[in-house]
Amino acid sequence: MVSLLECEGRSQLLDKADQIARRVIEVTPPSDALVRERTARLKTIPCLFVETLWYTAQQIHDLQPRPRKNPSAPASDWKGRGKICAVSWDGKGYFPAYQFSEAVQPLPVIAEVLAQFGEVADTWQIAACQPRDHPSTPDSFSLGWGDTRFAPLKLPQQPVHIQPRR
């Protein structure tokens, strides 16, 4: 039988080990390869804004036939249920327009592909995979899921946020 004192002592020891591990992680520099990948990523993202039509949650809301009161709906609901994905840039969420029908409703194929992909640490990897024309099957994605487009490209001065089609 383990005493309460022994459990508390073990818990304190594990907490101390966690603190040391956090400090080691904080002072360990990232690899050169990781820094190069992240630099290329930051250069590529503005290009994706130029090459792709994007919606904000507010724009998706405004394009609905009967918008709800909440301006983040329905985008947040669809994202939460795995029907669409979003990316973050400068603290704002953006949704690639290729996920939506002409009526700005989620395409069923997007949910299928997202379900196959599972949890992703960086949703830009998904958004960077541009589909051929308008996707109708998982094979419509010309670059394939997870293919990285984060390579140095000629960049515009500022990200361009294209207004949605009306």
C-alpha cells in the first residue's frame, strides 16, 4: 500500500522533472532545417493569399441566405464539426473558398478528406494543397495532402485578401 506522503513526494518529483524539461526545451535552439522551413513558410503564406480566394467568418456569414445573429456562424460550427478547415494569419481566421459550393456551403468531399487526414498541427499544410478546379473527390487535390509548397517564392509587399464573389 502506497501512503499519501509517498504519492505527494512522487507528484512533486514529477513536477520538478517537468519544470527541468521545460527549461531544457526553452534553451534548446531549433535545428537549421526547421528554421529554413519556417522561414520559407512565412514567405509562402502571403503568396497563397494572392493565388487563392479566401473568406473570413464574417464574409461566410454575410453570404448565407438567412444569416444567424452570431457573425462567426456558420463557419465556426462547420469547422468544429470537421466540415471545413481554417488557417490563422495575423490573429485572424481565413477559410479557403475551394471548400465551398457556389452557394457558400461546405462541399462534402472536404469533410471526407479532413477525416482521413486527422488532427494537423499546421493547417496551412492543408490550405496550401490547391485542388484542380472545384474539388468533388479526394483525388481532385492536385498537389496531394501534406505536400509542402512552403518554398521561397516571389512575394508581394503585403498579403492580399481577395473579396468574395457575389
